[in-house]
Amino acid sequence: MTRDEFERRLDKAISKRIRLVAENPHGQFSSTWMFWGNRNDFYFAAKSISGALKVSLHENGRGYVGYSKPYFVRKLAEGIAIPAKTTHEWALPKPGPVGAVHAASLKLPANYCRAAPLSDSARKNTFVLGIDDGSCVDIGVFLSHEHPKTLEAKLEVIGKPMFVVTLDNNMHISLVARSQPFDPTSTLPPEEAVARGKSLLLNANPPPDTDDLNAMLWNDPGDGGTLQVTDVGGVRLKRRPTV
């Protein structure tokens, strides 16, 4: 299957999902991110890895960053021992009868947009958000019981309300976009922290040295806190020499 054929099949499977991407002044793009509801739960993920890893906000009041079940099971069958299906879990903030709570944010920094321009077909169903150097697009995910008609004016104080997804249980999920300064020193881990980190090889045959990959980084919000996810492009994968 060619890459174009794969993209067409993927686009058909996710045709009803909201798709957002950031573009910096130099015509470079972030990863494409998707947001969607399913019954009483809400999800978002980078399009390229949506079948493997995603963020999910569940009706049970818990938020998760984790692998999809089919991907997790497939990797176990391949002999790759992923420690757990869920890599992070926290208690979501609880919305009251009015107003909204900030459950998660996705940051797309301009200086780390390294992807190529979108194809003509992708532009037809993807919302492109322009962003200045030194800034990031911050897409906030807000939970509310209040009707969007009265909530919108309150959210406009924060940023630009773009979409509302109403789940089967009548929970409203609002996506609010705003531009913010981006300081990598306060957001990205220092090199020494990366060097101390543990790694897990998810493929039996590791790829060769590769440039311009994307990394998905997230914080530990603590129970009742706001998950902060940052998409960083320009990551280099370098294989360690064997002894």
C-alpha cells in the first residue's frame, strides 16, 4: 500500500473528526491533530499516531493518556512488553451547573513546526491556525454542563471558541484557541533529563537515524488539574552504537 493510499483510507475512517493544524510564518506545519466524541467520552490525538496513542476524557471522571487496545494487544503479540496500556491517568476537574472547567490543552509552538505543507485534499477538511514566531497555538479543551449558547461569551474572555462537541450524556466539550508566548526552557525537558529517561522500542526492527520526527510531551496535572500536551517537531532519532 502506498502512502497516498494509506492517507485516503485513514481520511475515510476519520471523516467526522475535527482536524486542526498550526502553520508558522515560514510555511511549516505542526502535526495534524484530531478531536472527536464517542458516546459519553471524548478523545484527541495526533493524526499520524491516532491508532496507537491518544488522550481520552471519560464519563467516569478520569482522564487518560494511553495506547489503544488493538495497538496494545498487537504489540504484546509481537513480543514487545509495553508496561501498561495507560501511561498516565488523573481525575478530571468537575464542571458545575454553570461555567466550564479546563480539562486539557494542546500547544503547537511555531518554532517547532517542521512538517511539510498540507496536500490540497488535506486542506479541504483541516482548519489551519496561523501562528507567529516565538508563540504557540493553545487549544483548550473545556468541559461544561451549561448550554453552549450562554457559555460562549464566557469562553471568549479566554480565546476564540471554535467547536462544541455534545456527548450522548449532554456533556459539552468546547475547543477554544488562543495565541500565547512559548518559552521552551519552561516547557521542554533539559537535555540531561532526556538522557536520564527510559526508552521503549516499539518496533522489532528499529528505523535508521531519522530527522524531523515529532514528539508528544505531557505534564502530570495531578487530580483535578489540566493536562498540558505539547507537540514538538524537529526531533532526531539516533541509534546507539552496539558494543
